[in-house]
Amino acid sequence: MNANAAQLDRIIRMGEVIARGGITAAGMDVLLLAHDARDHGVDEVVIDVLVDESAPAVVRERAFGRVASALVSAMARRSGVSPVPELSSPAAAMS
């Protein structure tokens, strides 16, 4: 498994944890995601919202979606490889 695939797997698992237990259930993973996102140049404002424990949970959860999406896109741009190859073409998305 390459680094992009491992990061994508972590993001997916984190999303599942958040879906079941809310953003607070993700704990330290939120900070790790924020660190990775900063390293990849994701918008600092959205990252700050994600890690702000005083922000409403729903706002932080939306920030998670934005940060995760931007991070996956940034990783794909850097590697030149789609992190989700089965969705890389409209025909594949329809099957």
C-alpha cells in the first residue's frame, strides 16, 4: 500500500468514526489529519475550524469533510495519480 492509499484509508476510517460517534470520537486523529493537511497546503482557516474544540460539533464535522477532500485532492495533484482510480472516469463511476 502506498502512502496515498494509506492516508486515504485513514481518512475513510476517520469518517466512519465521526459518523458513528461525532467529531469528538475521532480524538487525536483530528490533530494528525490537521498536521497532514497543513503539510499539503490545505487552507489554514478550515483546518483551524476542524481543530477548534470550542466550535459546534456540526461545524467541525463539516470542516472535516472540507479538509479531507482538499487533502485527498492535494495528494493526487502531487503524485499525479488518482487516489480513487475506480472513480477517475465518468464511465467507471456509472458502473
